[in-house]
Amino acid sequence: MEISGASTSQSMEVISAQLAQGQQKQDGKAVQELVAAAEVPQAAPASRPGLGGNINIKV
């Protein structure tokens, strides 16, 4: 009887690991989609590249 109990326990662990792996794959795909959606195209160069270059900040 213990043998079948151990077998059932191992089967549950395998199923749990498979479910966790599936969840990780789904999470990874979701993260990739979010990163792709959040990518901002590069801004065009400023018409005056020196603008803001002479700002002095005193602390």
C-alpha cells in the first residue's frame, strides 16, 4: 500500500512540475509582449543639439 502511495505522490509532483513549467512559459510570453509593446521608437535628433547643455545646478 505504501508503494502506491509513494507512486501517487511522485505522480502529483510530476503534474505539479508540468503545471509550473506551463505557467512559466505563459508568464514569459506575457512579459515579452509587454516589453515589445513598451518599446518606444528613437526620438528624432533635436533641432538644436546644444539646447540645455549650459544648465548649472547648484546644490
